[in-house]
Amino acid sequence: MSKKKIDTAVINHDTSYVDRKQWPQWQRILFRISFIFFILIAIPNNPHWYTHV
């Protein structure tokens, strides 16, 4: 039974460079606002809700 050596130098997964476009400024601002909005919606803000848990 012989084991073959796999040449790992052929497979190169360079994760330091990602070819993608940057988000425009208005999209980043809109994402940040919507992220905060959905977090505030998801957390109960009525003290009566916690008494019935």
C-alpha cells in the first residue's frame, strides 16, 4: 500500500486579497441605520413584556 504525496503548492487560496467593489457611502450609511433599527425592533422595550416571561 503506497501513499501518494499530494502537491499542495498547486492549490493556492490567497485570502488576503478579495476582488470586490466597495460599497458607496450612501449604502453604508443606510445599512448602519437599518441594522440599528432592526436590532431595536427585535429587543422588547416594554417593561411589562419582561414581567410575563
